[in-house]
Amino acid sequence: MSYFVPIAALLIALALSLIITRVATMALMLTGLSRESARFQARSAFTGVGFTTTEAESVTNHPVRRHIVMMLMLFGNIGIATVIASLMVTMIGFAGSEQDSMELAGELVTLASGLFLIWIAANSRWVERQMNRPIAYALARYTDLDVHDYVSLLELASGFTVSELKVDPEDWVTGRTLEELGLSKEGILVLGIRRSNGNYLGAPSGSSRVSAHDILVMYGPRYRIEELDTRCCGTEGDASHIMASQEYEEYLADVQLDETVKIEPSKS
């Protein structure tokens, strides 16, 4: 009696499980999760392990990620049940079989070879890259998964914000380059500049000059961007810039001190 069918069913179920978790990993990455977090969450949901982590909370609080994980749980229950059933049938069949020992050895070799190849495919970065390309293309073309959780990514709930600032002719920033302004010293990053003619300059360099009627897209502490919007021009504005830079240096020093305090006990 040949047990090729249950062996094939087992290997196919494992291969499909690998493909499903790869698709889910890429889908989670499109929503803003890192590669490692997305892979971990996909495998956790598919296997039903359900680790409670900060990343898990970001998944359950995000509607698109939550839908992906729900589908993974469904496929995981079906797939794992199939694998277990196939494995039990195969092993029981081997135990009570009177088939030729050579034939039995051949089927065991087939099973072991298939499991080894699947294990290689699951851990191969080359295979992962080859699979990710068509998966990413298909997801980007046929789904609407590019929905990032920007509140979590940019820590917008912790006092930071992404905001627009309309530049008036009398503003402190008018007529200066980003390098001359030195807004990064205040903890403000200029993400883009929308010119008065409608052109958009993304990730501008330090040589980019701010002109009247431009709109600056900025990321930084909310209170600091609000202060910048009302900052006077001339020497008074320069003094406000120096004070803001000193405050940000103190903030960075406090953060670095907190990190040092957390690291030191672990060393001891």
C-alpha cells in the first residue's frame, strides 16, 4: 500500500502555509510595519501562538492590520489541522503497513526530502526576495493596503505633529535657506516645500530657499511649530531661534541621560 497521497498532502499544506505567511508579511509591511515585526506577527497569527507585545497592540488597533491577522488565524486553523491530520494518517499507515521495506524507505526519504526543501525555502533570503517581488506587485496593484499608521510611526500622540506653515513675506523664515534657518537644531524637520506655483519639493536640501507664499510641511514638537508660526522677523526672531535651540539641546541631553540610566543597571 502506497502512502504517497498523504505525504503529498502534508508537503503541499506546509508549502501553502509558507506562501500564506509570506503574503501576509508583505501585506503587513505595506501598512508600515518593519520586515522583522511583520514576519513575527504573521507567523504568530498563523500558528495561533498569540504573543502579547507592543507590536501586537499596534496590529489590533489598526483596522487593516487587524483584518489581515484575522484572515491569517482562519487560514492557520485550517492549514494546521490539515497538516496534523495528514501527518497522523501517514504515521499510522506506516506503523500498520506491511508494504515492502524498500518502498517504505523510499516514501520516508521523499517525506524527509520534502520537509528539508521547505525548511530551506522558509529560511532562504534569496527565495524570500524572489517571492516578495511578485507578492508586493500584486498587493500594490490589486489591493488598498498602503494604509500606514502614521500616528504610531511618528509618535504623534506624544506631542509631535506633522503640520503645514504658510510663509508670509514678513515671517522670520522668509528669504533664508533651510541651512541658514537651522530648524533641525530646534527639533523641527522640513519634510517638503510647496511652492506658490504649485510645485512640490520633497525632502528639501539645506540649500533650498524659503520664499514668501510657500507652504512648509514640517514635523516636530507641536508647541515649537506653533511658536515658529508666530515668530517675529529680525533680531527678535534670531533670539527666539537661539533659545529654542538651547531648549532642544537640553531635551536631547535629558533623553540621553534616561537612556544611560536604563542601560547601566543591565550592565551590572
